[in-house]
Amino acid sequence: MSIANATEQLNVYIDRAIDLLGSLTAVGNQIGLSQPRMSRIKKGKEHMPMMAAVRLADLVSADRFNVIVCAEMATSNNEDDYDFWEGVHNEMESKDFQENRELGKALGASSYIRQMMN
């Protein structure tokens, strides 16, 4: 995923939230960010804090990890940061990750953690 694609995907999540709440200002208020800051985030000029990314994901019923990774990749300041988040993204797309995730959902979080520790 390129930085442009990550920004585009993050904007898809933001646009879904706008559809739900009616305005970028309302979305910002819901996730704890000002409207000017949200505008800069949409343009890829400012980083979305992780807590805001999680709140956005919850608001639009999206996968938290996907929104976090898009937010991080969209504003990576150097190649090492971008490469790190691209690796996370690629791992999330892997079959093993998806299967373990489904197992976690089926078992519930605490049971899944105990299962993985054994």
C-alpha cells in the first residue's frame, strides 16, 4: 500500500463517518479532534493519533488495526517508519493472521490470549 493509497483509505473511513454524523466537525468532535485538524488529516498533512483512529474505526464499524495502519502509513515521515507499517499491513493480510484473528473472535479476547500463551 502506498502513502497515497493509505491516505485515500483513511479518507474512506472519514467519509463514512461524515455520512453517519453529517459533517467533518461532528466527526472530529466524536473522535476528539478539531475540525481544522481533521481537514489537515484528510489532506495527509497531519497525523491522526492512535486513539482517534480507534474511535473512528469504532464509529464506522471498521477494523481497528486497518484504520490504525492507514493512519500511520498516511503520514509516515521516513522510509523506516513506512516500511514498518507496510510490514504490519502485509502481515495483517496474511492467511495465518486472519485465521488467528477469527480464532480470537470465536474464543473471546481473554480465552484467545490464554490459548496463544500456551
